Amino acid sequence: MSELVTGEAVTLELRPAKLPSRALAVLLDLLVVGLVYTVVTIVLVISTASLDEAAQFALSIAAFILVLVGAPIAVETLSHGRSLGKMACGLRVVRDDGGPIRFRHALVRGAVGVVEILMTFGVVACIASLVSARGRRIGDVVAGTLVVRERVPVGQTAFVPPPPPWLSGRFAELDLSAVPDGLWLAVRQYLTRMRQLDPQVGWAMAERLASDVAACTGTAAPHDVPPAAYLAAVVQERQVREARRAFGGGAATGGPGSFGPQAPTAVPYPPAAVPLPLPLPLPVPVTEAAPKDPAAEHRPSGGFAPPA
């Protein structure tokens, strides 16, 4: 396994391809290119039968350069380092810093490959790959590239530690769409390797990456959260959103069927019981006392009055 350091001083775990897999990929590419070159040559011979020998020779050289040199360069440039043979073998060409290659890298690799692969039948490329510590041929050394394995066996994938439980769901409102893929790769590689780094160096790396992520999201990183924990929480939030988007979960804030931890629902605490004042007695209306009937004192206590 090769350890490469990016511009953010984060160690990347790149697994260089071994010589057998690279040789198989080159063989498959040569078979495809040879088949295409044969078809193009037959078409040219049939269509240029009326031309003189000089014109036929010039067209044959042009077809050789375009098919055997130009086509592989164009395929590697458009596919970011993956030819047909490399796709079949799970390989990819990357830069020394782990980034995708561009046209100039593919052009240098293709031009040097004509000499060390086609003209020498791959002998020079095999010797250079065996001598190099990372299995690079001369074209890779000149272009500043490296052939790595994309398909990693099960059990060898790096483990990204989860954030503390109290940070789960805290950054659900962040806008992560502006964070580039290269920065996500650097953050993930740092989280997988942070236990193997010196504490001071690891803290400085985490601060740098946290500031870059905060600049892309437009929201400053909280001061009460360690930078490594902040990065782990943001990566977890991105994984939750990707899972929700892939499997059609609920809303972003959580809910029935949503993935990931949900934010705790705030339950309003009932207010303290305040003793209500006792109701005042209702005022009784005061009326004038009716004049006493002298005969009422001599009436019986029954409910009916005697007839007059």
C-alpha cells in the first residue's frame, strides 16, 4: 500500500496496481486497439486502391498514429484514467497526489508508451515496473502518474469513526452541495488515519480541514466542538443524506422512514402550578325589610294559611 500526501498534508491510502494486473489490462487494451486498427486498415486499403503508393503510405501512418496512439490518449482523458482494460481489471491512472489525470498526463503516458510498450513489446515497461517501488513504468515517472487499484477486497476498506452521540443530527441544516469531492476524500482519509498521527499534527490537520469545510458550507464551525468531531459529524450527515436520497427516505429533518438519527423533539415542560386566589364571596343584594305582619306571628308553621 502506498502512502501519498495531498496538498492538505493528509495521507492517502492508494494501493498501487501490481504487474500481473497491469499486464493483463495492457493486453486487453492492445487486443481492442489491434482489432480497431485492423478494421480501419482494411477500410483504407479498399477505399484508397486508386491512389498512388505515397498517398497510401501516408494514410497508413496517419491511421497508425490516430488508432494506436491517439485513441488510448483520448479514452484515458475522457474517462479520467480508465481504459477498457483497466475497467475490466479494476484499475485507474491517477496523479501522484491522488487526483484525476488530465490531457497532458495521458499524452505523456501515451507518447512514452509507444517506445516502452509497442516498440519493445513491453520489455522495458516490465523492467521499469519491477524496479520501481510503486510499480511505475517510465511513462508514469515522466508524467507524474500512478496506476492504482479501484476495487478493494472486502475487509480492507478503511473504517471512518462515527462522531460522538451528542453531535448526531446537529448539522442537519448545513448546505453540503458546495463541498468538492476532493475535500470529502481528504476528510475521509484523515478520519481513517487520525489515530496513527502525532496529536499536534493531527489537530492542525483537523483545524485546516474543518476551516475548508466551513468555508464551503458558508457556516462557521462551532467553537465548542473539536475539529475532528466536527468533521466526523459532517461526514455522517452527508452519508445520511445520500442514503435518504438513494432509498427515498423522509424529510431532511427526520421523520417516519427517514435514515439516520433524528433530532430530539422538544417537549414543552408544563409550567409550575400557581395557586389561584380564592374566589371572593359574591355580594348579597341588600333589600329593604318588608313590614312585619302582626298576624304572621300567630300563623301556624304549616305550609298553608287558614282561610279568612
